[in-house]
Amino acid sequence: MYRGVHTSVPLASVIEASPSLFLSLSVLPSFSSNKSRPSTLMMQRKTVYVLLMTAGVFSLLVFHLVPMNMSYNTKFVRYMTAPMADTPHPVVCTPVKPFYTETELKGPKMNKSLLPEAWCLPQSRYLPLPTDNMHNCSLPYVSMSTNGRLGNKMCQYMSLALLRKVFGIRVAMVEGMKHQIGPFFPKLSIPVEDHKCFPGHNTTSDYNDLYLKLIEWSGGRLPSIADSQLYPYPLKVSTYVQDYPCPRTLLLPLRDHFREELSFQPETMKKARQMLDDALKTVRDNSTQPMTVITVHIRRTDYITYITYRHHLLPLRMIYFAKAFNYYRLRYARPVFAMTSDDPKWCKENLVDKDVVFAGGDDPVVDMAILTLGDHHVITYGTYGFVSAFLGRGTIVFPDTYGEPYTYCFNSTFFQPLYRD
């Protein structure tokens, strides 16, 4: 194989391929046929023509035959000169499956026997998807319960947005959800359910069951942005999700997206920064080393009873917080831990130290904004703590119980389990 052709190149082809050569010929001085002109001028004219033709043919052949270094991923076509029988067999490209496999997500070192398969939903490779179906009022849609507190409601919102991103289906939030979280987050993109374009649901479902059904109804295929093929709409009937979903491992790849969509009101962030700065003043000194702020959320009160009867777990002991704080102390020269909690008295009596301060107040929205400002995070249980750290940056340390309530279905670079006992 080589780059080029075997045929000779006529002058017409050279001129057509090299217009600059033709122009250079056209601007040569014109000599009349007056016999008084010296014959040497005619000879010079012929010599110039011959030299230019030779140079043009040579440059054209070099262009075809000599490889050139390109600054972009473009290569010249290689023309086939060998018989067909001697050519290698074409490479068969296997389409990539739209969902990651269990091995890809968990890795070979994770003990998969500790994670029941039903807890780990398949994760899509293609994110995000276009939302062209949102304004087609003839298509079914999904809406969701708005029960629970602030953390539950934000998880429910993100779970709806996840279905929209992964499957391209229509979703809508009920009026109650908009009323409860809309005033704090001005960039919400999910429309509110109305009777014109969202007339109501035909059936109810749990979130995990619906997610698996959507995979089944889509035939295991998902459209990507670069895919021009049309797929059938995967949702068969309008559905109301009745539980409290918070699919953490499905949401983690969309952390940057939700950090933008669920940005707080400017006045909320201003108050949060002021409260955090006031708390950090108590540990500032004359050190020149930069301070690494780790925000910590500690859920107690009602969750102490809930975690006992729902998950058969005792409340987190001091050893978990010691491990979590030491995790960062060993990695950063000057870490400072800023706590918020629904039980500030317990935190101040048991955890406040020379590098541990309490920064929270009595407003759960402002406290959540404070938690997002950390360079890294420590959380306990509950959706509030997860959402607060999820909307922040850096590593999230969480209590590992080898199962519920925190199930990690893939090895993440920033979602760090730490054994609680």
C-alpha cells in the first residue's frame, strides 16, 4: 500500500489541481512574434515554461506520495493495490451497551456478596440527554410524592431529573414541591404539573421498579446525543412515584449539573458565608499554611430512633467521628471542621476541639448552604446530609455499614466509605 496513483499527470490536471501555478504562468511577460526580437528571448520563455511545469508536476507528486504531519486527527486515504484475497478481514465493532456492567461499576476488589443486586440500579453511560419530549403533551410523564423534609424533597426532585436525563421522558413536579423548594432554588428546570399538559397519572410505582421497567420498555437501548436513530418512547403510562427515592450512586455522576441547577438564592449564600466565617475566626492563628475547611453534618434527634427500628443500627459513636476527622488530618496540613446539626448541644459538648467548631444555626436552608461551602465533607445518615455534601465539592466521607442506609454500587473517587465502628 502507498499514498498515490500510478497514472501520469497531464498539464491540465496540474493546472486544475494547482490554480496558483496557473496564475503564475499567466503573469509571465508576453512576447510578440516580432522577428526583430532576439531569439534568445524565445528560448528563455520556453525555458521558464518548462521549469514551471516541472516544478508543478514535482510538487503534485510530492503532495500525493509523501506523508505529512497533521495537527488534527485527519489522515490521507490509503488506496488499495493488493488483491482482495490478501486484504485483512474487516474489524467488527461491537456496540457499547447503554448501561455499565456490575464489574465495570464495582471493580474486582469490592465484595459483591455484601450488596444485594436489587439495591444497585444499572447506571447509564450516556449523560446528559436532550429533553425534546418535555413539550409534547401527548406523551405520558412521571410525577412524584413530595413527602418528607427538605433533604427528601431535594432527593425527589433530583430523582425526577435523573429519569429525564437518562431516558428522555417527560417529568413534572407537583405544586407542593414547587412551593416548598422553589423559593430557595431559583434555577429549577422541571415544570410544575398542570392540567393542560400534565393531566394526571394512571398508575403508581416505587422508583426502583419504575427505573427497571423503563430499561425493559426501552429494550435496553438508550439514545445518545450523537445517535440519529429514533427509538420508541419508553414510558407507557403516566406514573406517580409514591416512595422517597434518593439513588445516590446514580446521582453522583451528575454532581456538577445539580450543583448548578440547585444553586441557592444569593442572600442565602451571603448569610451562609458570614456564619461560616464567624465560626472559623475562633480557630484562625498566625499560620501561613492554607486552611482546608471540612464541613460536617450530624443527624441525631428523630434519626436515633428511626435508624434503630428501620435499619437495626445503633447511633453513630464517637469512634466514627474520630476516624472521619483523622482521615482528613492525615491528608491535609491544616484541616478545620465546621459542624451543623439538629442537636447542637450534643455537638458542642462532645466534638468541639481546637480544630472543630460549630457553625450552624436554626435555619435548615442556610445550614445546608453552609455545608456546601466546605472543601470536603463528613456526613452521617439521612438525605439532608447527603444532599448538602453532594452540592458541595471534594470528598464525601460517610459511615459504611455494608448495606443500607448507604449503598455504594461502584467505586467512586470522591464518595469515601469509612467503617463506622
